[in-house]
Amino acid sequence: MLEPSDDLRHKLAAGPHARESLFYNVLLPDEGLLVFFYTWVDADNRAGHLFAVVTDNDERLAFSATDGVEVGGRDFDDWVVQGLWLRHTDPLRGAEFGIDVDGASLRVEFTATHAAFDYAQNEDGCPRFLADNRFEQSARVRGELTLRGGADGRSAGAPLREIHFDTTGHRDHSWGTRDWDTVQDWKWVSAQTADGHCLNVMQLHAHGQTTRHGYVVRDDVVEPVVDVRTRVDYDDNWYQRELWMTVTDAAGRQTEVTAQRYALLRFDAGERLVLHEAACRGTVDGTAALVHYEAGWDRSYVALHTARRATP
Amino acid sequence: MTATRQLTTFTADDDLLHDDVSAAGPHARESLLLTAPIPEHELLVFLYLWREGGTKWGRFVFVGGPDMEQPLFLSHADDAEFAGADLRDFTVGGLHWRQPEADALKVAEVDFEGDGFEVAVRFEGIHQPFSWHDNADGCPDWVAHDRFEQSGVTRGRLKLGEREIEFSGAGHRDHSWGTRDWNYLQNWKWINAATPDGAASLHCMLMSVKGETLVNGYINTAGVLSPIVTGQAHAELDDKMIHRAVSGVFTDELGREMRLESRYAAGWSMPIAHLLLNEIGMTGTLDDAAAAVHVELGWPADYVRALTGVA
């Protein structure tokens, strides 16, 4: 059972993979953009962030990454990491966050549309290598994104873009051990329709076992995920292009999800892994939805498949 | 034997080489494997040979024991001499393998001697060979053009230095031909179990590939061989990622369910290319009936190294 204090920092046991992290997204398909907002802190009060605004194929219009920033006892009700800020103002319900870095600025108001769901509620629980616990939550997100161009050199000279948005979004918050290299691959999917039908699914593949985590909200009823079936089409970069997914929840309800990628961010994690973050247009039971589909892979496995596809 | 529906039928020539699909091309391979777990003696007899690219032969002969790190016998030849008449009666680096035409698709007799070690095993299939093409997930073209799997009863003798053992029990074999590209596999569970009287057996291969799990295999019981449609297996791994126990529930096209329970008896980690194949003979049950079990878990060696610090 989550407590309001779970919206704040947790005491982490010292260790090489001790970590607490917060992730927020904003998907803007009409602009062709994925806004990726991620910050973390370790057991020694060293924090980092990864912020990106991308179009497709990891084309970065803005990008900022940092790590090892001393933050002392600063908490998530007033969080700052080198230009990134965040305030958990309404425990487990609302937040404000933003960033001001070279090339972009962002301000978002996050208002949850359902109670936060933690993976401890799933039959497969929250695996120890992933976190002590972790919650996921969909929301209404309102705010502004300003792109000034030039953040990475490739988009230098791009005109100023000011984008106001009022759409759906998602966040997660995890604390404990994050040992990325335990996992061979995974799928993490969040999807929301405008009328409140939403879900989060994480299918992990580690130690030769497949575990399933997440929830489905339909008609304002939150149910844990119990089974997931997926089919995926990949492009020549081994980036997920299209997804078909059937989710069964604890009430026996089946939810059909489709997704077609329009933007993608790629970055490395751990010693072995790469994350492919796809922003997608999609459907949930036939209704238009925003879908964020993250795929994690062993980098050598991705290299194998891209090499195969490059061979005539 | 009765079958649920018309399954793939092999011919006697399928005991032989399939040069048309296994002799040339990238990853061309043909292989034979025979495993005889002898859990009551904490032994696993493992006999494996292959031809790569149509000309290069290799073989593994090992006997695993209670300690995964101390095989009781091990002989590996990666560029071995082949002699014989196709695959009816031949040797690969001294590993003598016979598949008499009179008992085609049913019997294999294998023997090997060297360094104070002797083994002779007769395998007799308890059902017709089964093709993965009869499963919904099929036989992927990077595994093989085709492949058969067969449960059987085993009888043989073993000499390990001063130790001489006569045994009879249950085992398994496969024969695969075509392309074998190991790189597609993220990990897998190759599960084989049979009761010594031949009344029941199970074969299940769970392959993790491209983020999905493929299911192949069969249930053989009450005289009916039927493709499996679901396989749920759980392995208890020790701190070196060695499976010490494996349990599972499997269902076939007839809706029949078979339960497996098994515990470590004998094994060895076999390195092949970038992979580790943990070959373990196990004491087990199939639906509560005593069974000899062999479970192979395959892993990328660097994944095992990352999780355990050893590989």
C-alpha cells in the first residue's frame, strides 16, 4: 500500500545499484515529438538527469544529461538537478516539473487521473533487481515546450518553436536496486485514451523467466495485469516500429493495444543494455491513444539483428 | 502408435545426412544428440556430434557427475575425422554411432572408448520421431530446416576407471539438419523426461528469441503423441546460474496436462561458441511417476558472467 510519503525520497541501502528515479513523459504526435524527462539519485545523494526532445530515429532537438551532482538531503518536493526542477506538490496526485537547458525549456503541470499503482500489487511482484517498489500513474499533462534549436549542433539554426499542450501523459517512480544488466530484454508500455482508459505494462525477461507487471484502468476500475501477449515489428535499426498487444487483467478483462511509432530516443544503460524509447500513435480497444513503448535490449543482440538486416 | 492428427512423417532416409540443406551455406549444420541421464547413480551420459559446412565434423562425449565443475569424463574434438557409411554406421573422432536400417527412426547404438573410459548405449524410441514443424511456433529457419526429437528407453554400460555400471532407464535424442544460427537465442530451456517403462514422456523447448518465447515439443502418454501448445517452466538457479530444480506444467493439443518436477543429479556446463549449455541430468517425476530427466539451459556466456562473475 502506497503512502503519501512514497512520493518523496526513500532511504536507500548502500550498494552499487542503489537508486531512486522519477520519469515523466509528454507525447506530442502532431508535432512529431517525444519529450523524455528523467531524474535519479543514488544512496550517496548524487543525482542526475536525462532530458531529451526527439523526433524519429533518435533525431535530437534538445538533449541534456548529467550525473554525480551532489544534492544533499534535497527532496522531491523541491528537486533541482542542473537546470531540471520538479515539485511533488500533491502527494501521489499532482506534480510540476520542468527544465531550462541549452536549446529547450519545458514546464509541465501533471494531474493524475487514477490512483498510483505499485508493482508490489502484481502477482509477479516487483523484482528485486528492478526496485524495492515502483509505482506507475497516468495523468493529464498541461504546459509549454520551447525549442530554441542548436542543443546538439545538428539542429542548429532551427527556428524557435513554442508548443502549448494539454494532453495525457505518464510517470513512474522507483526506489531500491536497479541492476539493469540482470535483464536480457523488456517491454514497458504506457497508453492512455482521452476518456481515461489507460494502462501500464512491463514485461521483463531476466534469469530465463518472464514476469509481468502493471495495471489497466477501465471505467475507473484499476486492475493488476496478469498476462500479456505481444507481437512487434522492428525496422532495420531494431527499433520497434509497430506493436500489437493483448493485456489480461486480474478481473479477466482483455484490452487490445496497437501502436505505431512516430518518434524514438535511443540511449545506453548499465554495462550491456540499450533503451529504445518509442513515442507512438495507437489505440486502446479501438479508441485513439497515446502510447509510449520502451524496449530494452542487450546491445550485442541489437548489433546482431542490425547486422543481419544490413546483409543482402 | 496413435497420434492426435496426422503429424510429420519421417522416412528411413531421415536417419541419414541431408546434404541438400545441411552441407553448404552460412551456419549449415547437421547434428545428432543422445542423452542418457542415470540419476540413480548421479551420472549423465551425453553424446553429441555435428557436421558444419558439409565437411567439418566435431563431437562431445562427456559424463557429468554431482559436481558441475568436475566432469567424470570429457572428450571434445572440434575438427574430427569422419569414417563410415553415411549415418547408418560411422565414427566421428572415435565416437561410434549406429542407426540400423532395420530399426530406422527408432534405434541408435553408440559406443566410445578412451583414457580408461568406456561407454556403450542402446537407445530405443518409444514413439515416432516428432518434428517441431508440428508445433504452432514451427521450426524456425535459423534452428534447422527440420529437426526431430524422440524419447526412448536406454540400456548400456559404463566404465569410469575402476567404476563399472550397467544401467537401464530413459533418455532422449534429436537429429537436426539445415541452418543453425545460435545467435538468435537469448536463452532457452530444452526439457526432456521419460518414465523408464516408456509409458510417458515429455519434450519441451522454450526459446527466448527477439523478446518473445517460442514453445515446441510434445506430450507422449497413453500411447498418444501430441504437440504441446503451452509450456510453463520454472528453474531454480544457484549463484552460478546452475539449475538445481526445474518444474513445469505443459498442455497439448488434446488439452491434456503434464506436470514435471525435477532436481539436480549430475551435469556439466558445455561451452559452444559464445554460449554456455548447462546440461543436467535430473531425478524427477512426470505426473508423479518416477522419470529420468535431462534439462539443458542455454545462456550467453557474457550474461552469466555479468550476473555471477564467472563463466
